[in-house]
Amino acid sequence: MAMNLSGLLPLYLRREPPGPVLLEHLDQPYPHRFDVVAYYDAACTRLAARWSWHGGRRPTRRHRRIVLNCWFWAARWLDPV
């Protein structure tokens, strides 16, 4: 069954290093761990949400639709930082 994403607003997602708050409390950095960060625009200036790398319900590249604040968004994956 194909999903119709034509009526959904886009949400731009990419993988980024963990936030600075977590890095302050770690003894050593985790270079292979990345958070998933969502932005409202393709230039990645308006932050929408951040899912931490240790969370179990963060979106992955197989997700084409994201639920954020009770709204459905079309996921547009960008290259990682």
C-alpha cells in the first residue's frame, strides 16, 4: 500500500552529533552515535525537534511520515552533518 504524501508539509531530518548538554556529562565522546534532528526548512535554521541517539522511538531513514505535535509531516532526509 503506497502512502500519499502529497498533502503533507515537509519536515527536514538529518543526523547530527549529540547535543552539548549530553557531551558535558560524558567521560568520553561517542563518535559513532548521532541524534536525529528535524527542521522546518531545508536550510536547517528553524529547529522543530531532536531525538537523542539512545532513544528507542527516533525516526530512521525508512520513515516517510513523521508525527510531531499530533500532526503528520512528510519526512525529507538530508545528508548528515
